[in-house]
Amino acid sequence: GQNIDQPTEMTATEGAIVQINCTYQTSGFNGLFWYQQHAGEAPTFLSYNVLDGLEEKGRFSSFLSRSKGYSYLLLKELQMKDSASYLCALNRDDKIIFGKGTRLHILP
Amino acid sequence: DSGVTQTPKHLITATGQRVTLRCSPRSGDLSVYWYQQSLDQGLQFLIQYYNGEERAKGNILERFSAQQFPDLHSELNLSSLELGDSALYFCASTTGGQVGYGYTFGSGTRLTVV
């Protein structure tokens, strides 16, 4: 939604690393979120980038480049429980606008 | 338990009917947001209330309306239901009117229109 683009689906192997990219076409936003959502469940917060650069939190890292209109979520040491959708979202006008999400499949 | 309570969890109803979805925000949160998630559209922002007042409106149909009551719980009313209204409806809450470090989401109401 609202000019936020992510791949629809990705597949990776347990124990590997995967990078999920997000591009957007707006300059007016306060920060960029990544959420994880398991099928049929509520989204849960993963990360929030306000400034350019890399934010690391355990196995997950998120990167933002405002000049390039680009973000990525990096997941390391993949586990089967990481099979979920990952939603890129923008904080705009005090509400969160979500992309359609990337469905990540983890193979054993 | 996130602290945001949505009822009912599941709802099955016929086309043309009207339903009410309820959301109780986390204790202390003044702001409530409603989202619709259908299979092909992702999470779509519908409407936001802050301390009883409507704050922002998204792509909410005229058949849909919402309100926030003095005790801060919110209701989303969907009328003249169509098959395409089948979706997951989430509410989320924050302390103030700004999203800051994100929302706390409820577990959602799955609406099926038959």
C-alpha cells in the first residue's frame, strides 16, 4: 500500500541468512518500521529506524537509507519459527502505513 | 497478551447484514487505530481516534463507521456487508496521538461474509 514495495515471497534455508528489501516513494515520513506477522495473528514489532544506518537487535538487523528510498531487514541464523510475513511500514502523519508484506518460507 | 482486547475473535454473517467489532485499548492508551487486512491488500488503515475524537481517516467506506467511547473502548460498525468485506480487522493502541515506537495490536476479528 501507498508506494511501499516489497517482494511478495521469498524462500530460505534454516540456519542461513536472508535479506528482505523494501523501497518506498515518499520523503515525508518520521521513521520506518519492520513488523513480523504469523498467519492469522497480529503483527508484532521488530524494529524502527529513524536515522540512516543499521540497527542491530539479536538475529535481526534493519537498515535505512532515506536518500535511496530503501530499507532492508536482515535475518541471520534462520529458524523454522521465522516463517512468517514481514511488513515494511512508514510512520507518516502519526499513523503507520504498511506495505503488503513479504511472505518468508524457511526450508529445513 | 498484548493488553489490547478485540471481540469477537470470529464472526460469520450474511451479505446485507450489519456487525459491530469492539476494541479495548491497552490500559493508559488514549489512541485507537483500526485496520483491515484482506488477502490481496495487506493492512489498510481505516480510522484513528484519540481520546474520543476522530483524528485521522483512511480508506474507510461510507458503509463503515466507528466511535470511541468515554471509557476509551472503540467500536467499528460495518453495515450492508458485502462478500469483499471478509477480512481480518485489527485495532491497535498507543499512549498518545503519536505512533512513536509503534502500535500494540489486538489479536484481531476475523469476519467472514457469506
